[in-house]
Amino acid sequence: MAITYLKHGKPDTERAEDDAKTKAVVESTLKDIEQRGDVAVRELSEKFDGYSPKSFKLTEQEISDLIASLTPRELADIKFAQEQVRNFAQAQRDSMLDIEVETMPGVILGHKNIPVQSVGCYVPGGKFPMVASAHMSVATASVAGVPRIVACTPPFQGKPNAAVIAAMHLGGAHEIYVLGGIQAVGAMAIGTETLEPVHMLVGPGNAFVAEAKRQLFGRVGIDLFAGPTETMVIADDTVDGELCATDLLGQAEHGYNSPAVLLTNSKKLAEDTLSEIERILKILPTADTASVSWADYGEVILCDTYDEMLQVADDIASEHVQVMTDRDDWFLEKMTCYGALFLGARTNVSNGDKVIGTNHTLPTKKAGRYTGGLWVGKFLKTHSYQKITTDEAATLVGEYGSRLCMLEGFVGHAEQCNIRVRRYGGINVPYGTGAPHREPTE
């Protein structure tokens, strides 16, 4: 086995140091929001965004005016993308059924899928107005039937971004706040004098937003731990270096710490991709960001076999995995740890990010080993229920339950069963003992 790194990213120790600094900043900021509410939120917005309106919550008139400022083409494009997301989310929702089964005569078990009652959707937008993120969180929550959807996005260039606000409104948001960063997710989760707290937080964000969600988990639910964007290109000699370089840098422009990995069994493709990256970075308008990300977090990994490529890919568990090989479906069948797959040279991560219909809020930092991304099911809670409808079933289950409770030493639990055995079965079970075993009658 030969797995060779032609390019390494920043060492794990340095990445850990960055995480520790972020953790400390978030912890103190959330404590401030909890203690001082709206005052703290306003100070943070002024400090980080230079934004302090009379109210962070937009009125219906303000929302209408912002939507009216868009061109018909811009509005049509937003609606098209949102329709794709809604259609796929609805298909997923339709696959989730409430069930009720009679597991034995007189014993009925079931579950219901109930929407989370309030959700806070964070839509990034300080650096790039992430219009698509509004579809992914707000519209998907709407399809799930969430009765209260709160949406927050930072100001863009000092004011609300019309396209993001339009996407939030059309997606079904009930409350829209122009608020970003830790102060947004903190206010939604903790609550302030003017913002009632939510039950769940969803949506991507920078390292500070991701860490804030992590620290707030438990107080509220979260969709997943979504950190900086990650992308992996798995490619062989069926594609060229320009295509691979374009796809790697297309995601590296997200931020200064966005991992981008090329995994290949072709040394020529690896070298061509490295050359193309150098060329493209000279002409890419977002090269200031992408070049730092590539220098610190870019990797090129050369393997001998497809099996080795599969092994490395599952170990890294990247958020976005673009597969461009002569056996794309083989990777689809075999891969187990990732956020989302993009199969074949015709597709790309930007499709999933913006328009194709699958959700772009995906697991990062190896979380793909234990969870998938945001989808309509994340907004639903599956609750079970039980019902016994006959005396015979109450007696039979009660007898087994009684003995099993006594096996564990739970006498009070056993009595819950015993009293039913006495009342519905007419069987004398002495207090504090397990029910006797009886052979079932024909």
C-alpha cells in the first residue's frame, strides 16, 4: 500500500490552537448575551457589523420593499432554486410515515412524526450573502411544518441583503432579524427581551457560529456541527487538472480555513492540478481568500489503487465529495463516511450549494462518520406511544413486566405491573413480589 501526500495542510496541532481560541471567545460572548440580553446583542452588532438599527427585526413593509428592489430575473432565479429544494424536501417528508401496529392481540404500538415547534435558522451573509442557505433551512423547515420559524442573517455592506431576505420570506420565515454571528445564534437560543428563544438552531456559519451552536447544544437542539466548508475531489485520469483545480478552489474561496483535498491515483493529474491551481489563483477574484485556504488547508494525496482511495476518503469523511472516475457508482456503493456525494464530471458542489435541490448544510470535521446533513427529517421528532386495549393483554404484559422489574430490583416498578395483573387478570400477586409464571391457556 502506498499513500503519498504531495501537499500537506496546516498541522493538526495548529488547527487545535485555533479551535481553542475560538472556544474561549464564544464562551464569554454567550455568557454576556445571557446576562445582558438585548444590550449585549446590540453592542456586538455594532462592534462586528457596524450595524445598529432601531429594531433588528424587519417589519412586513421593510421586507416588501427589499423584495421589490430585486429584478424580475433575480426573483425568478431565487424561486426556481427554492422550488427544487422544496420538491426534494417534500419527497423526503412523504417517505416518513406515522405507524401503528398491533404487535400482539390487544397491544398497540406506534409513532408519530411531530415538527419541532420553533426553529432558529442562521443564514451567513457578512462576507458573501448566502441566499441558498435560506432555502436549505427556512424552506425545509416549512415543508416539515414547523409552526414558528425565526431567521437571522447579518447585514451585508451595512444593510439587509434583499436577495437573502426575499429567500427567507418566500421560504416561510415568520420572523426575520438582521443579525449575525455569535450574537444571532446566542439570541435565538438564549432569548432576549425582544426575541423569544427557539427550540432548535440550524444553518451553517463560520467557526464562531459553529462553536456557538456546539456550546448551546443541550439548551437547544442543533442540526449538526457544521464548521468551515470542506471539499474533496476523488479523481482519476478520466478528467483533467483544470477541472479538478476549478472544483477545489471553488470551495476554498469560502473562507481562510476551508480544507480542499485532491485524492487521486494519477501522478500526472496531481501535478497538473497543482499547476492549474497556481494559474487560476492569479486570475481568481477571490484569490485573497482561496489562496490562504489552499496554502494552509489544501492537500494532494496520491494512492496506488481505488481501494486505497476509498479508505482515505472514508477516513477523512469530507463534507463535500466530488467523484470523477471511471467507477463513480462503485464509490457510491462503497463509501460510508461523507456529507454529500457529487457523482460524475457533469455535476459539481456548486450545484448542491445553490440550486439542484439537495441540502447544503452538511457535516464537517469527520461528523459524517455518525450523521448526515440537514434534511426535512431533522425538523421532525419521532415520538412513540403505547396502548393496551384488552384485559388479557394487560395481564400477560403485566406478568412479564412484573418479573423483569423484580429481576432488576425495582419493586415500585413491579407494583405498577402487579396492580394491573390483580385488577384485569384477577390474579393475587403479593405486594412486593414478582408475578407467578403461568403457562398460556389454549
